[in-house]
Amino acid sequence: MPDELSVGELGRAVAALRQVIQAMGQGINARLDKVVSTKVYTLQSAYTDQRITALGQDMQKVADARNALKTAFEQYQLAERDRRERERQARLYQMVCR
């Protein structure tokens, strides 16, 4: 097993990798700070929040319209059922009274 690393060597390798990753993250953050200013980010975030709010309101309007349509359709079905029942009773009455 000469190819395998000891626990101490693995620990040092992991620590070295951790340092490399941290350095890369710091480099990325430094470049991002230069590319996107805080003011632009704040404005973009505010716009995104407004759009999300507007879309939420639009979704609520659509849900309300769907619920209203569903209620109207249910009322139509009940009215149609009642109309058919009245017609059936009227025909039955006409047949009995003849």
C-alpha cells in the first residue's frame, strides 16, 4: 500500500485544497465587486422585486377570474338541471292529464 496517503498527508492535502478554494473565492468576489456596483445591484433588485409583486398580483387576478368562472359554471349547471327537471315534470303532467 505504498500508493495510499496517510491520514496526516490527507489532512494536509485537504487543508491545501481549502486554501486554494478560498483564494479563488476571494478573487472572484474581488472581480465581481468591480463589475457590478452596489447601486446597480440595488436598482436591479428593486426592479426584480417590483416585477415579482406585479406578477403575483396578475396571478391573483387570474385565480380570481378562474374561481368566478368556476362558480358561474356551477350555477349554470344547477340552473340547467332545474330547468330540465321542470320540463320533465311538465311533460309528465301533460301525459297524466290527457
